[in-house]
Amino acid sequence: MLNNIDIAQSSISINTIDLIIALILSLVLSTFVSFVYRYTHRSLNYERSFLTTIILVSPIVALVMLLIGSNLTLSLGMVGALSIIRFRTVIKDSRDMIYLFWAISIGLGCGTYNWFVISLASAILFVAILVLYYLEFGKNVHNDYVVVVSGEGEDSQKLLQQIKKVNSNTTIRSMDHNNDKWEYVFEVRVVNNDSINEHQIIKNIKELAGIQNISLLAPQLQLPV
């Protein structure tokens, strides 16, 4: 008899209409978040499964919050249950973590009946993301390139002067001489708003005699976010 009383006291009552509204609203908002993520995503590590995660994590969190409510016993039991779950998925892009927290926040808001608050907050976050996206906030104002030039002859001394003639932001990383053959590695910084670009640098180097090979690497060049 005592066990039945304890079970009855530990159970909570959830209004069916509130349950349906919370789950549907969390699904709608999380689906909206997934579209925003897909539209603004520009890196190489795009995964379709992450979109499913964004959509489903909100209603699941909302359901957990509805089940817990203000029940201390269920909340402690949920903490113990979640402690055995290990998340081994590595988040490669920090922006993915932002969208994941957004989806979790939607679930928390819908599960605690703060429907207007989470809807308004999602709209404000959407505007903020679009503003940052179209303004290209954080975009590099310059690009760093590594230029590897190899050749033979006596024009190796003129090589650095020829590159600096086009772009003064040039430094030597390494040089290697073997009889008449040589190889130079330069680090060249090109400002995005400058009239000089990497194609003009290569064209200027080719004007020297004895050039055999020119390689241009962009180790720090990233896709826009």
C-alpha cells in the first residue's frame, strides 16, 4: 500500500493539449533552425545527420522537461540516467555547437511553457545570424600565401627584389642552393582590398629567366563563415 502511494505521489499530470503544443512548437522552431543552419553553412564539414539532430533534440528536451516538471525525484533520476550516456561525436565547427545549444534552448523553453519567450528569442537570434552572415563578420582582410619558386641560373638574387616590387609584404622562409639550381620559399601577404593579387605575383615571377617551377599554397585560407 505504501509503494502505491509513493508511485502516485511521484507521478505528474501533463495536460494533453499542452503536451501537443509544446512538441509541435519545438518541432516547428527546430526545423526553422535547421533551415537557417543549412542556408548559412559554408564550411566543408557539412553533415545531413546534424540537421536531423537539430530537429529532434528540441522536442526530446521539451518532453524531458514536461516529464520532470517540479518533481525532485524524477529530476534526480533523469540526472542519473543521462550520466550513463556518452556523447562521442566531435563537433568540428564551433558554429555547430551554437545551433545545437539553440535547439536545446528551444526544447527547454517549450518544455517549461515559455512559448512566447522562446519564439521571440529565436526570431531575434535569426536576425542576428543573418546580419552577421551578410556583413561577412570576421572575414580576413588579408590572405597569407606560401610561394615556392625553383629554378637555375644567376637570377636567384633578383627573385626577392622582383617579388617585393609587386608586393612589399614578402619575407623569405627558406632558401636552398645546389650548384646552379636553387629553391626559395616566400611568405606573401595579399590584402583583399589591394589591387595586387596572387596571379599578378606569379606573372611577375615568370618574367625572370631560369624559373622552372612556381607553386602557390594557401595554408591559412578559409571558406567564409
